[in-house]
Amino acid sequence: MTHTNTGNTMTTATVKTPVPMSCGHTVGMDLSRMKPFDKKDAIKRWRAGGLCFSCDPAKQAAWQKETAKRDAERTAAAAKQRVQLLADARSSETRWALIPLTGFSPKQTDYATVVRIAMITAAWESTELDETEFGAHVTELAAQVDSARWWLDHKDTAPTDLAALLAEALNDDTASGVGNENPY
């Protein structure tokens, strides 16, 4: 990869290394992401032993089919994982008597729901309080913060700081965006 500084902006251009194939064609390969100690020469020798996609269209079709299948499997697995995370978060909402979040879109509220439960769970795991005390210190406060935006804005909060942050948000709801939020 080559970096070119053009005034105030930095552009990146991919440099392709020419690799001669056994069919006589030369194919450009992007080896820029490989570290110098990786086996660039071995990969070039391995690739050079075969035919290029122009000379072997069946090889190209098989590669494209395999790539499309792998991408579809990854997408399906990620979607399944998101659905499972949301289902787990919804059941935890019920367990902790939290109200559903309000937000700009269902996608935002779903993600914020997962984030909220992850934050509360992390706070629960980092405390030595029993469930009743934890409920009074954290979950009762969390139940009053219904803004999906607030949870997303504070998702990097340390678990030990969550109770204090929730109390602060409820004391000054205009600064934190809690409650009835007008985006305009």
C-alpha cells in the first residue's frame, strides 16, 4: 500500500505485485497487508504454479461461488447472533423490570437494549452488592432512563461508574438527553 500526501489529505493506493502465472499471463496481487516476515515469496510461487482466471474460467466460477457461499454463511451467522443477543436482552429486561427504550428507529432501540443489558450485567458482575441492593442502586435508576441515545452515548462507561452516571442523568435530564427527547 502506498500513502500519498496531497496537501491536507492522505490518499491510499493499493500496489499490486506482478506475479507470472504458468499460463504466461501476469496477475497483479495485493500483498500489501502482509507483514514483511510473512511468506510473500511462497505465496507468489504457489500462485505462479496455476492458471489465471482468464485461462481457467471454471476456476474463477468456483472461486466466486465459494466466496459468495462463505459471505452468505457469515452474514447469516451474524444475523442469528444479533437475534439471539436481542432475545437474551429482552428476557433480562423482564428480569430486571426495565421498560422498553425509546429511540429514533427500531434498529437503534434494539442495539441500545443490548448495550444497556451488557452495561447492567457488567456492573452487576463488578459489584459485591446483593441483588436487592443492586436493584436499588442501579436497576431502579436504569429503569427510569428510557432514551436509547443515552445508553449508546455512554456505552463505554466503566461498570463501577454506572450508578453514579445514572443518578447524574436523572438529576439533570436536559444535559443527558433522558426522557422526552426532541431531536429538533
